[in-house]
Amino acid sequence: MNALRTFFASVSEANQRVALIQQPWLEDFVHWCGDGEDAVLHGHRSFRGKRSPAVTSSGWCLGMSRSARRVDEVPEHAR
Ligand SMILES: [Zn+2]
């Protein structure tokens, strides 16, 4: 039963990420990216509600995807 719950949670997370990718303007709403000391504030627009529409339930945002891609795009010899 736990495996089934994990499967549905991962499907839900994937659906939320696709929704954010299809609505890139949501990244403009203020939200925290990352945890602890590495957390960075993203966005410049305020929103009403408890949770920013720019992050999934696990805390992923489109900006995290972009910064991860930038690291990957740097040639290995330049890192
Ligand atoms: Zn972000």
C-alpha cells in the first residue's frame, strides 16, 4: 500500500511540475527556492494565499530547473 501511495505522490508531483512549466509566469510570484542557508528568494509579485502558486507541494519551482540546467550547460573543464 505504501508503494501505491508513493507512486500517486510522484505522479502528482510530475503533474504539478508540468503545470508550472506550462505557466512560466507563475515563477514571478514570491517564493523560497531551496532549504536552509541555501534558500534563495525568487519572484517579485505578491499573491493572496498561504502557498505560492510557483512551487509544487514538494517545494520544486521552475527557477530550480533553470539553475540546474545552467550548471549542466557549463563545460566540465570550466567548472
Ligand atoms: Zn523559483
